[in-house]
Amino acid sequence: MTGGGNGSINLYKYSYPAQRVIKDSEGLEKGVMGTCELLNSRTFSTQPINSFDWNAEKEGLCVFGSFDQCVRVGIVTKLNTV
């Protein structure tokens, strides 16, 4: 989850690479990056989102605040199918 400066929140899925470490031509180990896929993007405010937190007990339940002095509660559905 990332927050944009325009009041939007973006949900990404990170996929690990098949091989986390490879050796280069000199025999040194190098890390391999995974891939990020944008799942959804939504604008909630005209001001930047300055705080975000997931609920530890309820999957998909979150709360976030922005500089327009509003606190919003969000629900993200179908997280278990991603």
C-alpha cells in the first residue's frame, strides 16, 4: 500500500523472484528484485494521505488520515484471492 501526494492510495502485489540471489560474472552474489503489480488505485481526498494502518485482527480493514483533517475507515475486499 502506498499513499500518493494527491490524496490517493495505491494497492500493490509483490511477487518474489524464483531465485533470490544470483552470482555475477565475477562470482559475487547479487540480490534479485521481485515484481510489483498495481491492483487498485483510489483517490479519497484532495489533500495528501499522511497516515495509514491495517487492523491486526480483521483482514482488509484499515484506517487512514489526510491533511484535510479527516479520518477515514476503509475495507479492502478479496485480499485472499490475490
